[in-house]
Amino acid sequence: MEEIEVAPPQENELRIKIVATGVCHTDLYHLFESMHKEGFPAVLGHEGAGYVESVGPGVTEFQPGDKVIPLFIAQCGDCRFCKNPKTNQCEKGWAADRYDVMSALDSRFTCKGKKVLQFMGTSTFSQYTVMNQMAVAKIDPDAPLDKVCLLGCGVCTGYGAAVNTAKVEPGSTCAVFGMGAVGLAAVMGCKNAGAKRIIAVDTNPEKFEKAKVFGATDFVNPKDHDKPISQVLSEMTNGGVDFSLECVGNVGVMRSALESVVKGWGVSVLVGWTDMFDISARPIQLIAGRTWKGSLFGGFKSKDGVPAMVKAYLEKKVKLDEFITHRMTLDQVNDAIELMKNGQCIRTVLSVTPQ
Ligand code: CXF
Ligand code: ZN
């Protein structure tokens, strides 16, 4: 824990008081510090929620006291990506060109006079952060910040991958690989899209109970079989599932997920993050009519999608409470990271500022 200075917001910026933050696997990125020195030092955390504390010149959309969720993908509204309904990419913000480095070029943080960067442009493991208004979502004043913080990353990522990217269809059969928060959210997306059968795949059988809560109908543990998991799924589903979602971030699993979808129309979506190895597959898999896609932040245009997901939670159309297995305070962040590394939690929510 370090004391840092958080400068006032500049033009078009907001200073946000973070109330709560989830801990996501991408926060383990600091493990790669040696590979991307230009991204450090940085304040980690990107799944937070809080209040606007103050606004800089030119801010018209927000007022102090508004409940907000910081967004690691901007939605400027003006670029060719924002104007195209097919994508949630945006030309503005760190994410436009610093995926490898993972921290914004600029920041409002200093520590003992030295610049500290904002991881994923957000930095929610901090009592205050400063964001441009094009990367902040204003949410319903009734939203409980210690729950809706999960919509800042994991839940939107998995849910949207099923609903927006795969476009799961009513009556379809789906397979979701990896039952962490993102995979469970993908299961919930498949269910809400009307899938008839949702096969949860994980090597940890303890995850099945949780998967059922979100709508899984079947559970397959690859360790229980001595043949490839794609063959197991193909035998269970008369030739393969209609949709598969890889929520692990492992290139071998990505290939298995592709090979698990039915030829002709099967769609497989890469959701889990990895950028270290190449993916591979036999061309015939695609030539035979399968589609291989990727999804970032569930394909949600961030400023529009996050408030809509908050509303869906308040209307009880999506679950959030069931993801939260642990609650801690910000000073216990390292314990939360350990839990996550050891696969002992679904989501830990850290209370940053008492509500
Ligand atoms: C991240 C993965 C790395 C790129 C930005 C989005 N997803 C969730 O943490
Ligand atoms: Zn994340």
C-alpha cells in the first residue's frame, strides 16, 4: 500500500471516489512487469464503481455525486468504430493502441513526485482515480456499488460474449469452457438468450453447483475422459454444439472449443485473454462452415452497455450477487490476489471507501 497524490481533473475529466472494486485475473498482469516496463509503475484494478467527486472544465454529462463505473474501453461516440453498430472498439483511450503495455500513456497519479500510470486506464485499487468522461458510465442512482462494480469487467465480458458476439439463439445447445466469473456470466448469457442445453466444461467438479445456479444443464470434466473433449461433446450433441465460448485464456482450450462446434453453422468465441501464443486449427474446420470469433468486453459499447446491464440487474434479469464469494477491504488486496491465483474464489469484492 502506498500513499499517492491524485491531481484534480483536467478538461473533460472526472475525479471519481471509488467505493468498491472486483479483482479480475487481468490484474495479475503485474506478473509481466519485466516484459512491459513502460507500463509500470501503475495502480492496478479495473472493475470498480464509485461516485463523481469533482469535474473538470467541459464536463456536461456528469455532476459530483453521480454514481459511475469507470470503463477500460472508451466510447467517444464520434469515431468510425463508435458509429458502427458492429463493434465496441473505439479510437480513443489507452486501449486503442496499448494492449501490450496495458497502461494509459498519461495519468493524474504521482507517488513521491514520480509519475504512476493508470492500469487499463482505470486504476480502481485506489480511493480516487481520474478518467476522461468518454470512458465513464453514469448508472442508476439506486445501484448498489458493491455489486454493480462487477459490470466493469467480468460479468459484461462473459454475458455479452454469449448475447452480443455469439448471438446465442433460442433452443440452441452451447458449451462454455472455464467456470470462473467470465464463464459463469457466459452461461447466464446463454440461458437468457434461450439456449436449451448449456454444457459447462471445467476441470474442477466443485464448479458445477455454481454453474447450475447460472443455468448450466450439463457438466463435463475433461479429466473424466480419455478422449479429446471435443469428441465427448460431439457424441453428447449429435455432431457438436451450436455455440461454444472459451473463457479460460488458453490456446489449447481455444482449439478444443472450436473443434466442439458443429460443422455447417457452429460459432466459437474467444473470450479468455492471452496474447503470448498463437492459436492454431486445421483449415477444414472453418472451411466446413464453422465461425471463429473473438469478443472484448462482451461486445458492449461501454457507455451504453454498462448502464443497460445495471438496469437489467435492478430488474432482476441478470444476477450479480451470486458471483461474489468473498468480501474484503482494499488493504487486503494481496490476500484477494492470492485467493484468485489459487482458484479459491469466483469474485472477491474489495470495499475501498466505506459507503
Ligand atoms: C481485458 C483483457 C486484456 C485486454 C483488455 C480487456 N479483459 C478483462 O480483464
Ligand atoms: Zn478484467
